[in-house]
Amino acid sequence: MEEKNINSIKTLNELKNGERGTIVSFSDRGDVELKRHLLGMGFVKGSEITLEKVAPLGDPIKFRLKGYSICLRKNEAENIKVQVVN
């Protein structure tokens, strides 16, 4: 059984508005081309990311990363794991 701690690991789509995290990994089941594209835009291990806003129907999700905003679909955000930062 996994213990919940203050700095838990979540996927990007599980973050709450205003919550921050540090990217720790990408899922192997995601689209390889999308992963390459995201890596080129700064979605690299150790980068801090903040969830800014979720669309009214839950998709897309707006994030803040390295000084710019980017929107991802929920299924794209499910492939990125972050460690929650308090």
C-alpha cells in the first residue's frame, strides 16, 4: 500500500488550480511524437509547472511552464508525472 505524503506524485491532469509540481517522468504509453514535441517546448525532468486553469468541461487544461502558458488535452496531461510542490 502506497503512503500519501505532502510531496506526492500525480499526473498533470490530477493537479488542482494553482497547484505546482516538478516534472519527474513521462509515461511509456503516450504518443512518441507528442513526447518529443513537449520535450522541445521545455517539458523536461526537473522543470516546475503550475496548473493555471481548467476549461469548463474539463478539457483542455492550461499550464504555466518556464514563463509561458500552454494548453494540453486531458489525455496528453495524463502521460506526465509530477511531484507536487508546496
